[in-house]
Amino acid sequence: MDKSAEMKKIISLVGRDKAIELVMAAYNTEMLTTLLNRLEEKKPMTGNVRRNQLEDAINRVLEVCTLSN
């Protein structure tokens, strides 16, 4: 995935400032989700698979933006 191209798609849909705001909010949510999952009891700690939270955040925002248009 080309994060830059995806971000440009989001910018074209909602504008630069709103795109940054939406992606940052989604990124913060991805980070919190990752941290909370690590803190849950009885959940195995899997360190082999690293998620790219920024990529996940951009994907989520782009999906929502394309659904609303």
C-alpha cells in the first residue's frame, strides 16, 4: 500500500485539514487498541506479527470517506 497515495485520496474527498484530523484520530485509536489488547489478561502475547497502525488508520478513514460519498 502506498500511504502517500491513499492520503491524497482522502485529502481529495474531505480536504487537507480534515484528512489530517481524521487520520490522526484513527491512528490514536489503533494505538490504544493495540496497547489495550496487550494488557488484557489471559491473552497470549504474540510478538511475531507487527501491525502498521498508520496503514490501518489510513485504510479505515479511506473506507469511511468512500462510503459517505
